[in-house]
Amino acid sequence: MSIDYTQKIPNNVNLADDRTLQRALEQWQPNFIQWWDDVGPEGSTNYDVYLRTATSVDPQGWAVFDYVKMRDYRWGIFLNPADANRQIQFGDHKGEKAWQDVPGEHRANLRRIIVTQGDTEPASVEQQRHLGLTAPSLYDLRNLFQVNVEEGRHLWAMVYLLQRFFGRDGREEAGALLERTSGDVNNPRILGAFNEKTPDWLAFFMFTYFTDRDGKFQLAALAESAFDPLARTTKFMLTEEAHHMFVGESGVSRVIQRTAQVMNELKTDDPKKIREAGAIDLGTIQRYLNFHYSVTIDLFGADQSSNAATFYSSGLKGRYEEGKRSDDHVLKGQTYKVLEVKDGQLVEKDVPMLNALNEVLRDDFIKDSVAGVGRWNRVLEKAAIATRLVVPHKAFNRKIGALAGIRMSPEGRVVSEEEWKANEGRWLPSDEDRAFVASLMGRVVEPGRFANWIAPPAMGINKQPVDFEYVRFG
């Protein structure tokens, strides 16, 4: 299978001049298409979808809109423009020139970082595979598919780095990215959150709000990397990640808007009556929020990590917005507060900051997440509804790090196993909650029509009207 490198794979990495990379991609591409056919969006092969495709990194080229069959989407390889004078901003190599190749001593760690990031991209496509069958509108169906093809493009971005800079090892790792499957008992995805099911659209909106926000912070930390091709790749990925978070934030906002409307029409906050009217009660939305938030903050890793210290000191992975911080960017001798449980109480303790960099990134994420939940609450405020959604304590429902397995209320109080069991159904989505939300999921495909449980968006995509035919079924 021969590839036309300007048409099939839009790129700015001189792909046409690199025979070794061409051969590697020629072998990998058919496997990627096979993976897409096997576990990509179900039943969508013949759909024409109004998608945004990146054809270059400049403002005119990164968002070209047209109808395209997803299987024929032009998954491109783009790096932000190079800066010949770029210097390393942090760690032991601070002030040195950024690396254009992989230093031998950092090869294994860099490969591991790229593989872990790369593994999340196809995982979310697999998790969202069935959602198209229950889309609440054509507008939402198109947004789902846009997220899916961009996760595919982000996979291509990581595969390019593996195949271009890591030789045979990189080619093997690129192949393995298509062999693991989300939730597979024998060969699951690397990170826990990417093996969870995304069974319904409320879960999808929470996932794209919280878990894609983890992606934003991880990519931003990698965009500081001393390894310049990785930094330039992830900087471009961040432009697309913003859309995924928009899908999540606006999606949850529209669910809340519709719920508030039903509450006002019925003049009640009784969850049973709200459910009977076909809307999702605020208690269920809060429990979904609690679950997705707690699963996502585990993605940042253990609160104390020697790997995090190594990655920073080596220049492999910085902090979020490293350049805006006013410390020495080396961090030796500095401390940071982390939580532990002592005598049944949550307490703070100071640890070396280099070892606490996962916690630093998690705290940046939390601040960002809380701001968005505040925007959801403004929807309730505007509708004169007294209830407010809240982000649970960061020690709630943790499975990783010093807080793993400690029973904690959403307010941050250590509780007994008995109290946890008595309240788990109030704090996290129950089987009944999930069954109820699933019962609302029916596909709506008439342009301009929306399922009863969600409000229409304020505006369409790319200046198109809300009732535009975003997906044409073949």
C-alpha cells in the first residue's frame, strides 16, 4: 500500500523525504485502519460527518471544515514551528539548548512517557465506541465523532515520535498501542481511568470535561520538555484538546439547563418527579461528577513519586505553565504539602517538592476543574435553583497514592467502612442511577431536534445553524 504523503497524511515533518519512516508508517497504517474498523465508532462507516481537519499548523490550516467519512479522515502529523534558539527551562539542564534527538541516558524514560500518553488516545475511542447509537442530536453526534478522530490524530502524533526517534523498540511500541484494548481482562490499557466504561452521554460529557482536562495538564507539562519534538507535538495537540473540554463543559451545562427548566415547570426538586418528566435530577449529576472527578485525579499518579522527580530534573517533563512560575525551576531543597491520614484525621505534611510534582499538577488541575463547576452553578443560579454542584475533596474515592483505599466522605472526613457502605449510593452513581440514565438514551437524528433530557446549544459549529445536517447517514 503506497501512501501519498501530502494527501493521505498531511504533515510538516518532511515525511516524503524520510524513507525509513515512510516504510514504518506504511506497515502501521493498515493496522490502524483495521483497529478503527474493529473498535472505532460503531456502525459509522458510511456516514458523512461535518468534521474539522488540520492540514497545517497556521490559523488557516488547522481547522478546515467539510464532510468526510471518518475512515478516510486525514490523520496528520503536526509539530508546532521550531525555535532554533529554544532553551531548556527547568531541571538540571536548565539554560542548555533543547534536544533535537533523544539522549541515550533518557531513552527508556522518554519512550515510557510517550507510550503512556499514546495509550490514552485510542483507549478513549474504544470507551466511546457505542455512544453514537444513542446520540441526543446530530449536533452531539458530530461532536462525539470530532473527538474520536482527534484522539486518533493524537495517536498518530505519538506513533510518529516512537517510529522516528526510537528505532525498532519504537516500532514495536507503536504496534502494541493497537493491541491493548480498553477494559480487556488480559491486555488492558495502561491507566485505570481508560479501562472504565463510558456507557451513556452524561458519563461522556463528564469524561470529556474531567479526563480530557487531565490530558490538557499532562500535554502542557510535556510541552515544556527538553526533547523539542515532543514539546512541539504536544503544543499542537493542545489546540485540539480544548474542543474536547468544550464538548464536556457545554454538554453538562446543557443537561443542567434542561433539568432546571423541568424543576421550574413542575415547581419541585423531588428527584422522582424530575425523573418521571424525563430529565436527570441534580443528585444523579452530582454523583456522576464525584465519580469522574475522583477517577481522573488518580490519573496524576502517586502524591510522592521518585519518577516525577527524575522526569523533572532530567528535563523530560515540566510543570504546567513552567515559564510563568517565579521559583528557580530546579526545586532542590524546596517543599510542598501533601495529605496523609494520621490517627483517623487528614493532615498535611511537607515533602520535597521534586517528589511531589504529581501533586503540584493535580492541584493545578483541581483549580481549573473547580472554575468550570462554578460555571455550571451559574446556570442553576440563573434559573433561581438553590442547589449547587460541588467538587468532592481530593481524598475522596482514591485508588492511587497515600490516600488509596481510605474511606472518605465527599467533604473530606475519614469515615468507617460501615458509614461508607451506608452512604456509597448517595455519593457515587448506583446501578439504579446508571440504569435510569441509560433508559433516557435514545438516538435523535432529525436535524435541529434534541432529546428531552438536554437543552439545545446556544450556537452551532463553525457558524452553522443549530439545525444544520451535521451527519449524513449513508
